[in-house]
Amino acid sequence: MISAQNLSFKSGKTEILQNITVKAEAGEILGILGPNGAGKSTLLKCLAGFQAPTSGDIYFNHLRLKDYSLKELAKLRAVLTQQITFNFPFKVHEIASMGRNGPDSFHSTHDQKIVDAALKLTQTHLLRDRQISSLSGGEQQRVHLARVLAQIWESDNALLLLDEPTSALDLKHQFMLFDICRALTIKKNYTIIVVLHDLQLARQVCDRVLLLQNGSVFNEGLASEIMSPHIISNLYDVEPERIKL
């Protein structure tokens, strides 16, 4: 479980997040939605521990996030960011093995089994000997998903943070990704937080949603209740009749 209390974040004089209070329970998928510039990715970075909030507290499994060591946090929290670029000729299995503390760890039999399992789960095992740069955007995205899953593979009650994870995926692999997420919430009690733009997908795959507007909480609650044409039209300033959910 992760929670943030009165979380704010400033960049210079610009207040990007303002008094955000949010909780994601173990075993659930929380979606974060909102217009461009609403603060979705910034909030995810704060919840991941990548950037410290200007004010407010974040608790993960009842401990303050900032009290975890980097090593402890790496075993319990994994993050799939929007843009990941590798300019070196790494192969797919080498990229995935970075979730196990770098390419050299792939020589460990134990780590190799975990990496192989993560590649199979994301349907990228047949690509294992290809260079990452030779893959399509969707294939690369699935390899990086395998990398972050390998990172927290041995942990229960882990936290998985995903920033626009379906942006390059076709429909089949979008469903595959969220089938994996749902299985992790059920089998390993993961807490999963995902930033999405696809409203229909969010309503279908998320248990609850947090709607952000101009860095503040616009609304939150069960996806089945909050994802209504009236609420979404007000959030995005679009006529209700244009909203199809």
C-alpha cells in the first residue's frame, strides 16, 4: 500500500502539484488520468521516490518512502517510464537482466531463470538475442516491462508504477499487459499505479481512478462510477456527447 498526504511539488516558482492526497491499496490497480500538464507524470515520479516533494509525506507499506535505502526500495518498487533510450547495442536478454542489477548478473543461474520467465511472460522470449534497437516500439516497450518485472520478481506486496505503458502497444498486447497486472495483484498482492490517456481502457482495467487537473485532485473513486461522460467532459472541457465510455 502507498499513500501520499498533502503532497505538493514546485519547479522553481511553478507549482506543479498542489496538496495531493491519494492512497493505492495492495491488490488494486489505480489509474491516474487528466489533461496534458495536469501533473500525472510528476506525481508518479514523487510516488516512485525519483523526486522529493516540496511538501507532504509519502508512505509505502507503512514506512516513509524516504526512509528506505535505495537497495531496499529497488527490491520492492519498479517503475516503467515513458521514454527509455539505450544508445548501446544491448541485446534483449541483456536489457531484461538489468532488472537484476545489470547485464553481468545474467551469468547467475538464479537471475537467468527470472529473466527468462519475465521475457516469456511479456512474450518477448523469442527476441532474446536481438539487439534492442532492431525492435519495433511496441516490442521494446514489452522488453522494458520484462526488465521492471524481473526487478521485483521475488517480492510480494511490491509497488509497480507504469507511465503510459500502452503508448506503443497494439490492442492484443495492451490486454496482455493488464492481464499481467491483474494476475500480479491477485497472486502477489501488488499495488499497481498507472498513468493512462485511454479513457475506455482505464474504465475497463482500473479498480479506482484519480483525476488530476492543473496539479490538483479533480475527482477520485471507483472507475465504474467516476468514469462518466459528465465528469470526464468537465475534466477535459469537452462536450459530454463527444465522450464515449
